[in-house]
Amino acid sequence: MANHSQLGFQDASSPIMEELVEFHDHALMVALAICSLVLYLLTLMLTGKLSSNTVDAQEIELIWTILPAVVLVLLALPSLQILYMMDEVDEPDLTLKAIGHQWYWTYEYTDFKDLSFDSYMTPTTDLPQGHFRLLEVDHRIVVPMESPIRMIITADDVLHSWAVPTLGVKTDAIPGRLNQTSFITTRPGVFYGQCSEICGANHSFMPIVVESTPLKHFEAWTPLLSS
């Protein structure tokens, strides 16, 4: 998870987030190249080494028409690749439904009968030693590692947003509408998120906790919870 002095992204825990981090770095390098070129040309013009008269300069007009098109292609190709990866999962191993309320989440494991629970933030007074304040919940989502997970997200009252940065997931929860997203966890661990849509007075007190475990541990957990 993030710390107080962290300037970059959280460590990626899903293939989508790894691609998003790489695309962010790629876009920053393109922006740096553009700024460097513009600064260099301005310096040449201000020092008189480059003529500022661009009237009927066919070569310059050709360059500043083709160059932006090339830059757009360099940005569009990896962006489209990520959009394709974020598309619907045809055959997910597990489907979960998240319902946003003021101010907690309800989760339903739709592949299991009567397996649902509410997830509230753990009050600071009840927080176990070593757990994170304002981020820990009384019931975590448990998912199998390296398995395609489909999330169906909605809300019961107002707009919410189900977001877990390290998984590269952020989807609005809209009353009366089912939104869908998917993710795959690449390592075991506990991943934290929060509601990312201002939903009222306790908006900052409805965290999200996803626990990724090996498949055998997940199979041992589901009968225990349903009972």
C-alpha cells in the first residue's frame, strides 16, 4: 500500500495495473520529448539562430502536421491495448457483486448459495495491533490468486465508486445500474482501496479490502464462511 512519502504508484498486483504503470511512464516520456523540442526551438528563435518567418515554409508546415500525428499514434496504440485487456472476461473463475451503501459495502458471491456479507470499516478503538487505521474492515473480500475475477458493481442509494489502486480497478457504483469490471491478482496479499466518489458525510469511511490467497486456501475459506 502507499506510504506518506511515496511519489509514484503503488506496486502493481495485477496485469492491468502493470500495463497502466508502463503506459504512464510511456506518456511521460513522450511529453518530456515534446517539451524538450519546443524549448529547444524557442531557444534558437530567441537567440536569432532560427528565423521566425514561417510564411510559405512548406517544409515546416509538413513537419508540424506529420509530427503530431505520429505522437498520437504512439499514445493510441498502447492505450487501445489496455482497453482491450480491461474488456469483459468471457469465462471468469469467480463472480462477485459489490453493492455500495451509505456508508459500507455489501458483497455477494454469486457462484455460491447464500454467501454474502456486509463490510464495515473497523473503528480505531477496535483496530488490532499492526492494522491500518481507516483502511481495515471487519469482513474482507477473499479471492483466489491468478484467477479471472468478474466484479458486478452497483449502489443502493447514491453514487459510489469501487476502487483498488494496486489492482488497477476503479468503477462507479450507480443506483439502478450494473457496471462490470474484472481483475486478476498476480500475488498473494492484502490490497486496500476506498470509495472514490463523494457520497456523503462518511464518504471517507467505507474502505475496500481484497485478500488474495492460493486456490486451496480460498476453497477452505468459502465453506467456513457460508456455514
